[in-house]
Amino acid sequence: MLGPMDAHEAIAELTDISPQVRDVVVIGADGTVVASNVDAEARVRALADGARRLGEGADEVRAAHGLGPAAQLEAATVAGSVFLVREGGRTIVATTTPEPTVGLVFYDLKTCLRAIEEPKKPARRTRKADDAAA
Amino acid sequence: MPPRKVVTGMLLAAGSLAGSLLVRRRAARRRERVDLYAEDGSMLSLADGTPEAGRLLAIAHELLGPA
């Protein structure tokens, strides 16, 4: 298991160990893009937006079947697959080559997501510190 | 009919059957689908051709298109 690391570093590690994985975007709990291996900003936005729509669509389908929300999904096409994994409020979306090793890709995406350290919360100001500053 | 011709015919038939099974299996694997997993690992698989899969596959095609 990898230790906590920078998001870009984790994605680089992911694409290094999993050559089937192509474009990757990590989305934070607030919906903002945390990191990606894609340079073009428009493409990153399109992937993040697509991930949101895929996740919402998947939840709607599962709800229609009386099931809870989707934790992960694979949309397989002849051109490749789109994987989406949600964990702890964060989401990772990745495109792959056609006919990927599904179990391995899910495992690698989860490992990547877990390896990314949580953004540090700003230190809380205390009354004492505020008074001293005044 | 000479026995040799019968054996050749049977081998040819078996070969074509095996070939067609392989092609069918490969075609089935390449069929488009969406698999939705819950946190407990249970899966709901949507085969291509259903409206539910169509909507999600359209998004997937969009994301895979300009790669």
C-alpha cells in the first residue's frame, strides 16, 4: 500500500503500473478538479463534467431498480472503457484501452485515490491568538 | 464413401464449429455494456440496447472520443 502522496505523483504512479489507463482526473468532494494527467484544460473539464453526469446517471438507474448509489462503474465500449470510482466523497475517473483487466483497473484506481493525501484544513484561529494579534 | 473422406469431413466440421464459437465468444466480449457496482460489491449490468445503458454509454463515447 502506498503512503500519502501528492495527487499528481499518485496519478503518475497509477499510469506507470497500469499501462491500460490513459486519461485520469481526480475530483474532490466539493466537485473541483484535484489533479489530472491531461494537459488540455478543456479536456480535463470535459472529463470532470462527464464523470459527474455518469455518476448521477448511474445513481438514477440504480435508484430506479431500488438500489443504493453506485460506488464504482465501468462503461465498456469498443473504443475503450470509462471507469469511475467514488470513495470518501472524492471521485477518480479514468479512460482505458479496449478490453481492460477490469479488476486490476478498479484496484489501481482505488489505490491511487487512497494514496492521495487529504488537503490540509486551515488552522483554526483561537480566541487567544486573535486577542494577542489585536 | 471412403473412411478417410468421412474423417476429413468430420475434422472440417469440428474445426468450423470451434472457429465460430471463438468468434462468437470474442464478439460477445466486445459488446458494449455498463456495469454499476455498489459499495458491497453487488453489480447491476446494463447491456447495450437498453435505454438506461444507451444514456450512460453516450457519455462514455463522448469521453473516449477526443482522446
